Amino acid sequence: MGNLLNWDSIARRLAALAEEPVSDRDHGLSTTLLRALADDPPPPFGIRRFRPLPAPGATAAERGFGPHVDQTNHSVVVDERVVVKWLTPPVPLPHPTPEIFAHLVEVGFADTAPPYLALTRASDTGEELLALVTGYLPEARDGWEWCVDEAGSGGTEFAGELGRLAADLHVALAGLPGGSSGGQADPAARAADALAEALSLTGGADGEWLATRAGALARELEPLRAGVAGPSIRIHGDLHVGQILRWRDGYAVIDFDGNPTVADTGVRQPAARDVAQLTTSLEHVAQVAIRRRGTPPAHAAAWAAKARAGLLAAYRRRLSDKGRPDLLDETLLRPFEVEQECRELIYAARHLPRWRYAPMGVLRTWYPEENLP
């Protein structure tokens, strides 16, 4: 009876999600959910379990991550052991995360927060994903914190671990069946469109400078005209240092929701797409260190170059050790990196104008005055 009452309480609150998403005002809701999940829920709710869920303590405490973390959704730490991530708003199924969670558990990939379950709800318009429940990683900090510290101090030892983690992730995801590479824009056309949009959306002195480099940027994208010959796999889709937690026992990759700002990507992509986003995020870390830590630009650029080289060397080595060197097409890396910087400018223009300094700083490093014809 107790769990039925819990589900009744949860159902009443979640009935109002469209008007009032889950927020800090819902203190206690996540604990109520975890206790109710001891049993299977009544309709219209459903759950997909991946690993056994720890039972909450008798006086389970709740806390948020703070306003600087997980802005898209609402995450709650319960009892310092479990994280309940409420999707705000709920997302129609199919959604990539439950499928990826199930597969990673099946193949034994452990460098992520332990996935426990997904909460869904059926409606007249179809099934939707309400929440994801994972393990809490003690002392975790995301890469926009710990990696910026490394840039400030000049440390690059972490790069080998990130390369190893990314390679292990791709080898694991390469075995995920289903889906195809179809249904997406041609890679060359997709990149050219991103460049054109970045040029049109970037105004002021930055836009004028960018226009002088349009030809150089377009030339960097030329290898994509040959098409993608290597394998396409399920990738992370939004792999940057902010998705890599450094925690008490090492590193963990999180957030398999895909990139919400890019609509024309297929389910399967070349692994180089993830790698390029991860390497460019190191360049962004360097720009953050310049702005927030006062790191000299030359030191930041040298740090980013060394960290990038270390990451790629470890990634290649790990793929080779796993018998999958074919997963990385080296010819795609630079064009995908350039496309990623264009997408960062688009993101800044549409969603976060203050971020523009980071991709612009990277591009100014890549294309200095003396390299112009």
C-alpha cells in the first residue's frame, strides 16, 4: 500500500509537468520516487532497469548540484548515492540514453556513472522519458572545472586517460546494433552550411575577422567532399570535457542524450566526430584559462597542443590494442574540428552570446595574421 500511495503522489505531481517542470521546489519528490521504485509502477508509468537500485536510507537527504550544473534538466542527489535526472521537459521515445545504458552494462563498460533505470510514461501521443536514475560519483567535478585547473598549472598527464576512455567508449558503442547512417545531411554539405551560418551570425569585429578567414576555413573542409569511407558507429554525440567527470576513483563520461543544438545528425556517425569535439573542447579550456585564470595566451596554446597530442596518441594506441584502429579516420579530424568551431559560434549566437570569445579565440590561434596569403 505504501508504494501505491507514493505512486499516487508522484502521478499527481507529474500530471502538471507541462505547466511546471520539476525544480528545486519539488524537494522530496526524488526520494519518494526512489522508494516507490522498490516495486514496478502502475500504468501509465513504466521503468527500464539496468542495474539493481540501492534503497534510499531512512532519512535520505536531497540536494541539487547548484545553478552552474545541468542547466537543461534538473538533477537531484539523494543520500549521496543516487542521482535522479528529471528531463525538463519530458522527451518522446525513442531516446538514445536508455538503449546506450543497457548496452554499456551488457558489455561491461564501467567508466560512467552506474546506470540504474529509466522512468517512462505512456500518453495519448506516445511514450515519453521522464527521468534517468544513475549512481552518484563522490567528489566529482566536470571538465570545465578540473581541466581548466590543469590548463592553469600546465599539467597534461590527464590527456592519456581521456584518450583511453574515449577509445574504450567507441569500441563499446561500435558493438551496439541497430540504426543506420542514413537520414542525415551529406557531411560536406553539413559542414559548409555550418560555416555559412557561422559567418552570417557572427557580427561586429569578430564577424569582419571571420570573413577574412572564410576561404581558409572552407579549404579545411575540402576532405569531406570525398565522403566517409570508414565505419559509422553509435557515438556519444556531445563529447566535450564538460561531459568528463574527474571523481574520487578516476574519470567517467556522462550524458548520452546527444547534442540538442544539432538536428541533422544520424544515429550513427564516424568516431572522428566525437574525437574532434573532445579535442576542440581542450582548445576551449585554454581560452577559459586565459580569461578566468590569467594564463598567458602563448602558454595556453602550447598546453592545448600538448594535451591534444597526448589525447590522440593514447586514443590511437588504445584502439590498436583493442583491434579496432579502423574506427578512426584521420582525414576527418581537422574538417570536423573546423566544423565544430563553426557550430560553437552558432551556439553562441543563438543561445549564449558570452561564449563567443572561446571559439573566436581558438580560430585566432589557428589562423594568425602571419599565416594569411
